[in-house]
Amino acid sequence: MIDFLQLTVAGLSQGSVYALLAVGLIATYTVRHVVNIAQGDYATLAGLGSISLVTAGLPLPVAILIALISVTLASVLIERLVIARVKNLTTLVSIILTLGVSTLLQAIMLLIWGAEAKRLPAFPGSDLTLGGVSIRSQELWMLGALVVVGGGVLLFYEKTRWGKALRASAEQPVAARIVGISPAAASVIAFAIAGFVGATAGVVSSPIYLSIWSGGLLLGLKGFVAAVLGGLVSFRAAIVGALLLGIIESYVAGYVASGWKDAVAFFILIIVLIIRPAGLVLRPNAVRV
Amino acid sequence: MSYLNKAAMRSKTGFWPNNRGTILGVAAFAVIIAIIPFTASSSMMNIAVFSMIFALPAIGLSLLMGLAGQVSLGQAAFFAIGAYTHAILLQKFEMPGPVAAVGGVAAAMLAALLIGLPMLRLRGHYLALATLGLGFIVMIAVREWEFTGRTTGIYGYGRPEVFGIPIDNNGLFFWFVAPFVLIGLVLALNLTRSRAGRALSAVNDSELAAESLGVNTYALRVKVFTLSAGFAGLGGVFYAYQVQIVSPQVAEFHVSVELLLMVVLGGLGSVWGAVAGAFIVELLSEGLRDLIPAIIPGATGEVQLIGYGLVLILVIILLPGGLYQVVKSAWAAITRRRADASAKPSSAASVDGGSGEVPTRAFGGLPGEAPAGAGLDEATDAAASDARIPTVSTPVAAGQPILEVSGLTKRYGGVVAVDDVTLTVPAGQIMGLIGPNGAGKTTCFNMITGAIAPTSGTVRFLGEEIQGRKPHVGAEAGLTRTFQNLQVFSSTDVVGNVYMGRYRKGRAGILRGMFGLQGREQYAHEEIAHDILDSMRLGDVAGLAAGDLPFGRQRMMEVCRALAAEPALLLLDEPMAGLSGSERELLAQLLRALRDAGLTIVLVEHDVAQVMALADTVAVLDDGVLIAHGDPESVRNDPAVIVAYLGTDAEEAEAELKELEDQS
């Protein structure tokens, strides 16, 4: 039983990373209909960047802050220099394009930081034990980051006028322009949010899960699987899906074999795509014309 | 004018002209292949061998992207399945090489079929994501499974032998794989120009229009996806032979990226481009692996990825058509310059030929009727000679019901767009469907043709219930349509559009297409397409890109396309909109002649006077409800119709009525 609970805690903390990445993916998909394969690379970039800054002698909070801001700016830069340059950006083209961005980012990280995984020092706080289950303080930081940052983005998109206008700009670019938001501005804001959320996931997870140049792709894809559970539009379903995914992975690693852990997400992806392609919450929509 | 002359004028038909590019290209490629092993250094030879191996999955991926309009991010998975299956059959089951190779290809195709059957029902990016997932699953599975040798992989099987000669060096291996690449290339090129290939590129322009002509998009896409995996599996077979150890590396994601890059760089949908892309990416990869550690000391690992990422981004932003586009526009520039240089002395003659030719092919074949708006003297003698009315099939006797609509209803949330419409269309008549804007006419059309599914009610065409089925079901049975918002296949020319109308009359499937065994059938259909265009006075623009035609002529082209299908029932959605006066007259004449030949026609039209003049019966929709149905005279005098069109102002209604009567 303790094992089970221990695995659940580990799954929840890992799931919170997937959830943050899913939130980032949905933030850009709802506004731009871009599936951003590079989303997970934001996380590794922020992780590796903050590790270098700490190694250079900066205090941890300062290093993290600089990393978050830089990755947010990098995401905006990617939007301006790459995404915005393509005139007829279908979702399929966006996948190929951001795959290129992801490959490029990974190669740059490989050249700068080398091939080995690196670890950011743990955040302050003390581990606690609840009924035999030990919870690391870093895991609480991860869940906390999901609540604050992920929840913040969710509220921004669903409750504020600006957020609603952003979502509208994907469906109704003309209407969105009338209420005063240009599609270009909406896209920049969405990518800034995606960059910030991805970077947050990267820094809070690095102390436990490490940062390695090639790790972003798999992280991002798992975030993506969670986003598909939410039909690529529902933040709430994606967050719940991400936490579940983390927990299931953790059980597979604990009870089956750790090697199979990474395959779970893709089995779920294929099964969901076959059964309910519109996601778990939306009613399947059969419009063909 | 003799048939031969005409065929020569049209020039596109014939084995040699049609295949000249392929034959010359393949011959040149074969010569290069024969020479390479004698001239290349050993490191270049190594690159060349891997380029040939990777060209196979790249050709497959290019077919998938170009024809099915889908991306596979897991092409490496099929490549790996082919390689592993081949190696396992050789090593564990000691099967002969050819049998093991067939097993490898079959396994890859089977995997694709299993993924494709559910995924290709969905449009958009789902297949890309599912194949991405499959890629990771395959990689993890081979890494974790005892049977596939875990991280070490499968090794210890023999090299291939051909006529007792062991293929044990790069030069021989290059020649060993080359025939397969050449054959694969030819098959893929044939496929892109076959009936199925052209249907699929039409689908990429307008899925709805293609399906309305009888194209079963789903089935074709599944076949192309499976075929594409077969190419990948074959590549995997050769890979297993060449490297002599198949390990999980072969399934890694960056292999899929590499393959994707080959296709994108070569040009989406270009088979030659995929082969060229394979060579360039392999060279780039080797070059970067040498170059980057020289610039950045200590750089190790997959450093070539930086080039992959950059090239992928740059090609999509700056060169969406890839190398194929570059070569094509360069070639066009060269031929234009050459044509300019040689055209001057002979240009006058060719203009004469043109102007003599166009009118003779105008609107022939309608007995006793001179072409309207002729003003071209030659036009009259055309009626006698070679242009024909499109053939009409009449499976039911005139007057018998051909289309029975009963209780047809469509609700969108709380809005009822079409409410309980019941209507029978007898064969051999023209029925006009009229009604004010938003009355639900097009919605009715869409439900009858299968573009949308009704909420309730039935549609029986030739006694068969077709409601809720995909458009190709009705189309195969002989129901074709045109569109209010034009659905032109813009990637082909005008005759190519009309040729697509012949789709349901053709038989050749993917296999016949690949082996090029359908030339004769295709030429015959193209010939008929030309005849139909001639009869609608579009013969002079047959070779133009369809998107370049003015709006009115595009509409006429759509009518030609629908007629080319030799339908039993033709549904025209506002065919007169945007036509000039003489074009309207021409179309009206044609429709009458077709009706007399036995075709049943239903047309939605805004122009009430036109409908009244043309139709045998008229049905009126208002707010989704059928308010009147009968001969034009009784409908015109129906008070409900008058109110529907004009509101309740009786004075205005009478004025309008008078106007209508004056017009007719």
C-alpha cells in the first residue's frame, strides 16, 4: 500500500510537468492552430540555462528568473522569426516546421551543454513523511507550480476579456481585430505564455528529473498526449489527463518494468485517437463540409 | 478534321510524350548508378549506399505526403519493422533471403494497415500524431523485448548472395539495391499520374468535389499509406543486410526526422525530389559530422541535427516547394527563352492555326440547333462532325421515380434548416428547386449528395437508400453535382478537371496504376474530356490551369466535369450564377438537349425566370419547408409562393407576378 501511494505521489509530480507542457501546447493551439513540437524543448532549455547560471555563481532564484524570462523571449523570437514567416500555416505544416525548430534547439543545446544530463540544485524546503509516504519538497514545488502557473493561464484564457479575445482570434480573426486584438499580437502573446509555462516546467523538474539536451521531445510529446485528452482545447481536461498519465506511468515503472514507462503515453494516445479523437470532454463533432 | 490530327493537336496523349521525362530520367539515373562504384571513394561509396537505402522510405513518405496529403512522423517505425522482421526471419528462422525480405515488407505494411484503418478516417494532423506515437512504441518495444535482442539487437545472419556471388562490398551492395530503387521510383512515378494518383491530388484540392465524383478517399488513403510503409519496410530490409546488426537505433525519432527532411527538401509530393533529397541529406549528415567537431572542439553525438533543423525551417519558409520547385521553374525559364528565340518566324502561322481551330470545336452535336452567340462562321459545320453530346445513362424509364426524398430534416442545434421535405423526382425531367435566400436549398442538396448527413429522413436514389453515406456512394451509382461555391481542382488544368469527372467510369486501381497498365484507358477518358469541353466551348482553354479561368468559365467547367461522369441524375447548384448572357443561353440549350437525351436534372437557381423557362416541374422551399411543387404555371400562381418571395404586400406581389409573366 505504501508502495502504491509512493508511486502515486511520484506520478503526480511527474504528471504536473506534463500538465504544464500541455497547458503551453493548448495556449498556442487555441490561438494559432499550431501544434508546437518544440514545447518540451523550452523546458530543457530553461533547465540547462538556470544550471549554467547557478554554476556561474548566481543565487538560485535569480538564475531561475533569468532563465524563465530568456526562454519566454526565445519563444516570442521563434514565433516572429519562424512561425509568422509561413503564409499558409496549416496544422500539418506547423508540425513539420516546429519539428525543425525542436531539432535545431536540441542541436544547439547539445553543442553548448554537451551530451550528459545535468541537475539543478533542489529548491529550499524540507521533505516530509505522511503516513509512511515520503514526499520531497521539490515535488511540492512542482505541484505548486502547476497550481499557480497552470491555473493562472487557465483563468487568464477562460475568465479575462483578453484571454477570451485571444481564443477568439483563432476562430474569428476578423471579429478579434474588431475588438482590438490583431492576430499577430495574439500569436505573440500565446507563444510568450507557452514559453513561460514550458520554462517553469523545466526549472521545477530539473532537480529531480534532470535536464538533458534531447529530453524535451519526449516531455513535450507527453504533454501533447495530455492535450489530446482535452481535445487540444480544454485546459482542465488536459491537466487532469496529464496527472493521470503521470500516475499510470509511475505504476507501470513500479509494477511492470521501468523501460516500458515511456511507451504508455503513446499507447494511450493511439487508443484515444481511435476511440474519441475529439478528446475526452468534447462531444465528437462530425462536420465534414 | 481527322481524329489523328486532333489527337496530335491535343498532343498530351501517347506513350512516348507522356513518359518521355520518366524514361529519360530513369535512363540517366541508371547510367549514374552504373558508374558510381567505379569512380567514388570508399567514404563516398558508403554515403551512396545509405542514400539508396534511405531513398526507399523517402519515396514512400513522398507518396503519402503528396498523394494522401498526410504526414507520417514515424516512417522510421516501418523502416525498423522491416529491418527487424527481415533480420529475425534470417537469423532465428533461417529463412532464405527473398522470403525474409517479403516478410519484412509485409510486416511493415500490416502495421501501417492497422494504424491507418482507424486513423485515416480522421482528417488533419491525427495520422501524424499516431505515427509519431507508433515510432516511440516500436523503439521502446524492440529495446525491451527479449525476442528482438533488447539494446544489442539482432545480428549474426549472412550477407545476401546473387547467383552465388556474395554481396560483400559497398560497390556490389550499391548495385544490389539500385534495381529496387529504380523500380520503386518508376512505380511511384506511375502511381502519381495514374487514375488513383490523380484522384488523390484532386482530393487534396477539394475533398468534397472529388468524393462527389465517386472517389473513395478513405480507401485510397489507406492503400497509399500501406504502400508507403511497404517502401519503408523494403528500405529496412536492405538496411538490415548492409549494417549486419539491427539495433533499436534504427527506430529512433531522428531517423524519422531525417526521412521527413529528405522529402521536404526534395519537394512535397515529388518522387524524384525524395530520391535527390535522400542523397543530399546523407551528404549533409556526413559533412556536418566532420565539420562541426572541427569548428566546435569537443562536440560529439548527433551534431548533424543542427543542419537538419536549420534546413527544415529554411525550406518550409523560403522554398515550400523544395528542390523540385527550383528545378521546375529553372526548366520553365530555359524552355521559355528557347521558345522566345525560335517563335518569331513561325508565330503568325500558329496563331492562324489556333483561331481556325477554336470555333470548329465549339458546341457541336446538338441536332437542329445553331450555337448561340456564335458570330463565328465555322461553328455551323461543327455540328455535323466530331464533337458529341456527353453520353447519358438512363437506368430507369422516363417518368419513373429516380430520386425519392422523404421526411428529410436537418437541425443545427435549435435551428431547423430543412424541415420534413418529401419530394419525388421523375426520370427524364428538369426540376427546378427555388426559394429565397436561406430557404435550405443547398442544405437539401448537401443531404441528397451525402456532403452532410440528415438529422432524419431518407434519400433513395435508384431505389437505394443513400442518406448519411459518403458522397462517393451516390456518385458511383450515377448521381453527380456541381457546387454553388466552386470546388475547382486547382492543381491541374481544365481538361484534368473534366478528366476527374470520368473517375467513376474508370476501373484501374492502385496496382494497375503503378505498373502503368492503364494508359489506354486514361487516353480514352482524356479524349472524352476534351470532347465535352469542346461541346461547351472550353476547348480553347483545355490546357490552362483551372484556377486561372474567369469565374463564369470555371462554372461551365464544373458542369463539364459533372457531365463527364455520365450521370443518371445531375444536381446543379446555381449553375447560372456568374455566367454571361450567351453562356447562360448555351447552358440552357445543353440542359434541354441532355434532358431530351434522357438525363434527369435538378437545379437550384436564384434566377426565378430562368427556372420557370427551363424546368418541367418546380419545387419551392421557404424556411426549410416545401411550400409548393408542380409545373411552373401552377407554382407561379401559388399564393404561398408569392408571399414567400415578397412578404405580404399584395400590391408589390402583383407587380412582381406581372413581371414574371412578362419575362416568360
